[in-house]
Amino acid sequence: MRIAIIAAALAVAGSTAAQATTVLSENFNSTAFRGAFLQNDTTDRFGSSPLYYSANAAGWTFSDGYAGGFPHVLIATNVTGTDGAVWLQEVGSSASRTLSGLTAGKTYTVSFLQSGDNVPGANWNYNVAIDGGTIYAGSGQTQAPGTNPGQQIMTSFVASGGTAVLSFTDATTASGGNVVFDNVSVTGVPEAATWAMMIAGFGIAGVTMRRRRAQVRVTYA
């Protein structure tokens, strides 16, 4: 019976987890993102990094903010090429993707791993936006190549409709400092009422188990 009670409570929790829907999960590891090989360079996350021209893939669009003709949105990987990331190298360069399946009025969490490029000590700035409206503005300084695994960032937004454009844009104005993004996810936040249902489910389970323990009688022959 105790197992049945716990199972019922977990069923309530499971219904809550189901509502924490994943809208987007992207690690940029697919070779579909890699155009022609460009050169070897470094990032503070990967150290020595093969760099490729960025290729639009999996709904992502990469836009170069530089007018000189050289690509400044690149795909950087570790030496074995098994772990990729987006490297925005020039102010105005961006990576964007349309999110679909959103619910108007619902809150969504945006999570991503962010690190710097190949010039230790150089400062960088960037913006994360939904439909052009900034939801996070970040800044920092590049570390020694290969020494910084990156910083996990979380922010959120409230959807205004069923779709929205998520974008990451390099806002660095000084030469030498730019940003690298990876492991981008967008997840729906469970509504407060659903959390209340989960807590109530565990509460009822606890009360029922205490009552059953109180009813136990020990008899001796």
C-alpha cells in the first residue's frame, strides 16, 4: 500500500514534469553546422579549435555584422570535432532561431553556455533577445585558451504568442574580445497551480502514510 501511495504522488509530480516542456535543445555538435574548414584558432573553452564557416542548419540562421567580407560567425570545435559551438567574432554578428509551439502568457527559461575567444584579457559584450527585445545583456573577459569551461547563464521571457525569434548578438565594440555560445535550451516553466498540485500530492501521501502507521497495533502472544 505504501508503494501505491508513493506511486500516486509521483504520478502527480510526473504530470508536472510533463508540463515543463522543452522547446529547444541545441549543442551545435552536428556537422551540418560546419561549412568549409577555415583555420585553427583558440577559444578559452576549447584551447586549440578548428574553425569552420558557419552553415545555416536545424532552423538556425547566422548573420555576419562585419562589412569587410570575411566571415565572423564561425563554428568552433574541440580538437576531435565532437563538441561544437558558435563563435561570434564581430559586433552585430548573430545567431538566431525561431521558436515554435509557445503558449502566450507562459514563462520560458533560456539557458546557454557562454565563454570567450582567443585574446586573454579582452573584454566582450553580448545581448540575448526575443523578437528583438533584450532579455539578457552579458559582459566579461576572455580567459587563457583552454582554461575556462564556460559559464552557464539562465534568463527567461514571457511568450506573447505561439512563435518567437531567439537571437544571440555580439555587442563587443573593442577589437579582440568576442563570445562563444553553446548548449542552448528553452524550457517552459510549470505554472504555479501545477506546482501546488505536486506539493499537495506529496502532502496527501505523507498524511495517509502517517495515519496508516498510527493504526498499526502490535500484539504479543
